[in-house]
Amino acid sequence: MAWSPQPGPQLEAFQATWCDELFFGGARGGGKSDFLLGDFARDVPTYRANWRGVLFRRTYPELEELVARSRMIYPETFRGAVYRERPANEWTFPGGATLKMRHLESDADAESYNGHQYSWIGWDELPLRPTMVAYNKLKACLRSAAKIPDKRIRSTGNPGGAGHQAVKSYFAIDRFPHGFVPIDDEDSGMTRMFIPSKVTDNLILMQNDPGYIGRLKGVGSAALMRAWLDGDWDAVAGAYFDCWDSDRHVIRPFAIPEHWTRFGSFDWGSARPFSMGWWAVSDGALLPDGRQYPAGAMIRYREWYGAGGPNEGLKMTAEAVADGILAREGTEKVSYRVSDPACWKIDGGPSIAERMAKRDVLFRPADNSRVAGWDAMRARMVGDDAPMLYVFDTCIDFIRTIPALQHDMAKPEDLDTDGEDHAADEARYGCLSRPYTRHSTEIKPIRGASEMTMDEAWKLARQGVNERGERARI
């Protein structure tokens, strides 16, 4: 039986051939992989040999699942469709259309596709990729010598994964969570759009496997269920910092008291973002606006996040970054700064730390213990009676990236380094730097003996101090 799209979001995504880039996704079981295979198949009879496609998964084992599903769909849809596993990993269809089935594990692997031409490009489970670098590079391959007006890129995925935030931002899911809003890119001239899918939209799955939803409900946390069942991109499944709560940790800015300790933490990046955070340490005193934070609590009051896009760096020089740090600090007194020890690595020339020091931006090497650092951050987020870590609501990149960070699947106690972890890295450096509390140095005048009560005078005498603040002679 030939494949056809199911009514609902899958059909609407299938019909949106006018849209250059489309992301179809959300819940597990929403018919995403079938959509990709069916979307390519749509134009096989129309453009024949000029219809050339490539479909990517990140790893070969993941690709095998997609190939297995294609073996069920294509032979029944096209008589004479042939899949050649070696050496091509490619489907050939009647009329000459071809679809390559490939795994592309790293961003660097995208370079091997320079010069290729495709009229259709597909990405299955796109959020599992840490960045959008490979995706963006391959856009240059969307071209054809033939006249094909509806060349297109199609991708799918669930919430979560190392690239969760990158995909969410690129397809404007953060702004339009219900989808169906075309985004026109002025630079590329292309239009992109998100179409959400839920497990209940897959009527065939619901009919053939009515117990599927029940099984999903029994395998994870409430956040995981919201992501898997509802396709909720604000519910981060498998979040490393599941103790993060924006209602508790994100605060309105206030004037930092002059005597509070201020320090900086830094994570270097060039191709990937760099992150500089500035922290103040509360002394526990009541603030003029009536707020009060525990003594020793770290408060992130400023940040500089060097990114050109989600998890993409600015490739600034160390000198330019140092100048930017000084410009942001101005005349304020910063007690110390800590940075990743890798900044002191010498590789054929002065280290990053040395180059920045020549611009009067001095760091000391941070404690780079990963698991201990994450534990210190978590302990501060949880606190005892109140959190010991707060963030001004102006620190948007810390607030954006921390909740989306995932566990390392191979080492669950650690964080997945493929994620956008740069603000988290410098924050753990800060937590392990032993930040200290500085109390006000204001000296209150001691009242004269004639102004003291008998209790005050007796207490002062026992301390061995006279009314002028000098040690009493006894």
C-alpha cells in the first residue's frame, strides 16, 4: 500500500512545499520519520532524475532505524525502488530519482559535502546535534541545474538533546510555540517554519498500539512526559539542573552595595562562545528596597556572552575580549577573576591568559573539577532555607542555557559537553573559587559615657575598650 500523509499536522507539513525550511516535531510517536520519507517521495514522479536528496542522522546506529523504516515504505510506494547499502547507502527510484541515507556525526564532516547538489535535504532528530553549524553549511548544497521551484530542507525532532536551544531559537519555537508562523530570513531570502506534532496526531499508532501512551507515562519525570507526550519545548527532559527554578533564582536588578565582594569568572571560546560572568557576594544585610539575600549568596549581576548564534562563537581575539571586559567593568572594583586553566596552555606562542594580561585583565586558574563544580552549583541552587545563587534577569544567556543542559549519557553524574555549557562552565569556576563575604567597614561612633546606659557601659568595660575606642588600661 502506497504511503500517504495522515490528516492533521503531518498533512499540513506535507503540503507546505512553499516553505524553504520546515521543522516538524514535538512529541514522540508523532510520525516525524514517516513525514521525512514521505516528503521526499512526493516529488519523485514529478522531477524524476533531477530529484536528488540526502537524509541525515547523527550516528550510523540511528541511521539504521531510518533505513529500516524506508524499506517498509518505499517498495510499496514505488515499484522498482532499490536500496543499495554498499557502497552508496542510497535509494534509486524509477525515473532516476535518488536519496542518499547518510550519518553525519560532527560539524567538520559537513566539509565532505562541499560541491554537492541536492534538491531536497532532510535532517532526522535535529536537536540531537549540538549546533546548527552543519545544518547551515549544507544549505549551500540546496541547488539544482534543473528548474525546481520547490527545493526544500526538512527536519524533525523532539524537545531535549544537546541542540535543544539552538533548534528552538532558529525556528522561533520560543516565540511561537504553537507554530505555523513563517519566518522570513533577510540574509538568505529563505522562509522557515515550525509545525508541531503530538503523539495523539498519529492516528495509525493510536489505533495499532493503544497502550503506547500508557507506557510512556511510566518511564520518566513529569517534565519528560510533557516533552514526550505534548511536545512541550519548555519542559526540558533530562535536564541536568532540574533544581533550577526561575521564580526562585531570577531576580530584578538592584544597586550592588559598594562593600560587597565582586569577582568575575570566564570561559574562553572562539569557534564556540566565550562567557564572562560578574558576581557579587551578599553580606546578608537588608537592602534599601526591602529585599534580603543570605550571607555568602552569589548574585550574577552582569554577563558578556560572545556568541553569533546558538552555540556559535564570535572568533574574537584574546586582546579584543580583554578590552571588552575592561570596558564593561569601568571603574568598579573587581576583587579577582578566575578562568579555565586551559587559558594558560602554550601552543606555539603566548597563552590566552598571557595575552589578556598584557591588556591588564588578570585571571587566576580556576578549579576545573567538573563533577565537584556541578555539585557546588546544584548545592547553591537548592540552598537550605533559601538559594545561595541568584541571577539578574538581564543575564539572558545564563537563564537561557542553564535549564536546557543535559546529562552525559555515558557519565550521568557529569554534564553533556556537546550542549551550550559555556555559561555553566564559568559559573562552576566561580562556585569553586571560594567567594568570600565582605561586611561594611563603616565604624559607628561610640557614645560617650554620659550618653550610655549602665548596661552598655558595663558591656563596654568588659570588652576592655574605653569610650574613645581605645583598649582600656586595667
